[in-house]
Amino acid sequence: MNDDQTRLKAVPANSKRRGAIEQRRAGMRQAALHFFSRFGLHGTSLDQVAERAGVSKTNLIYHYPTKEALYTAVLGDMLDLWIAPFQALQSDADALPAIRHYIRLKLELSRDHAEASRLYCLEMVQGAPHLGGILKGSLRALVDDKAKVIEQWVERGDIAPTDAWHLFYLLWATTQHYADFTVQIEAISGNTLEDPVFLEAAVSHLQTLIMNGLMPRPS
């Protein structure tokens, strides 16, 4: 049980107070994400976070006693966002529509949660000092499980033979690029995923390119 869960356990489950506490914590984590995604853990101060969240530093420290605890909580939110669309890849689903939908969901995540994507990128570039254990543990187990889904689709002839892990790397790289390199994309194209027309063009082109590679071939 983490610190957030411990503190919330003492508050009645259906009380308005509990909801207000979680809303206040979420605001703190969102404020922290703004700075962590730009300056990293060591380049961010609790004073900055407290000011942006509209709370006192004392109140912030009450909920997140250290900057590392706050950083870990923000990373937890980010992983929940990142993993949710991945969970939808199930062996009993129609393969091509499921992958097309996954591409859309990942691009929408890049639009709606660009800061979270950039924080993940920053953590990876730094050698995953806080996520290394998760990457090698629960996240690897999840990816291995979803790789089996891809292998089952290949065996059924639903998609062309492909290496599941390299497919995942391709999907992640192409979709998250729109968040991690949004400045470059806007400088070159004059658009970002905030533009609905540009978003739909990105979804359509990535789906077409990737689906063409996965379409089953005649024997």
C-alpha cells in the first residue's frame, strides 16, 4: 500500500472529503508533471510545484513528503495512462481493427497527455533510474503477454508473420513521436495533434502504413 492509499484509508470511502483530497492530490501531481517533464527530478523544486498547484509547500509535503515520492506518484499516473490502451489487445479480438484502434488511442494519448509522454522519454534517456525495476518486472511481463497475442494472430493467419516486440517498438515510436517531438513537428508542418484535421491525417497515415505491412499475404 502506498502513502496515498494509506492516507485515504483513514477517510470514509464515500465521503466528499475523500474526493476533495484526491482531487487536491491530482492537482499537485499535474503541477509536478509540468515541471518534471521539462526539467526532470533534479531540475524541479517543491516550491515551484506548490505555487503552480495553488497550495502551500507545507500542504504539498504533507501529501508527498519528498520530491522523490511526488516524482514516483507522477510516474505511476503516467504508466497507468500508457498501459491502458495496451491492455485492450486481446487474442479474441479481430486483429487488424484492434491494432488500428490501438494506433488511434496512442495518438490521442500523445495529444491529451504530451507532458506524460515527454516525462517517460526523459526517464528512459536518463537510464530509467526510477522505472528500471518496473521495466524489467511487471512491464516486461505485460509486454510478453501481449507478444503472445500477436503470435496467436500470426498463427491464425489474421496478420502477416511479424516479430511482436519489433512491432511494439514501431507502434510506440511512431505514435509517441508526436508528443515527444511536438516542437519539431510544429516547426516543420505548422500543425500539432491539437488540430483535429492534422490528428485524423496522422491516424489515417499511420494506420495505412502499418496495416499494409500486417495485412495477411496469400500462401
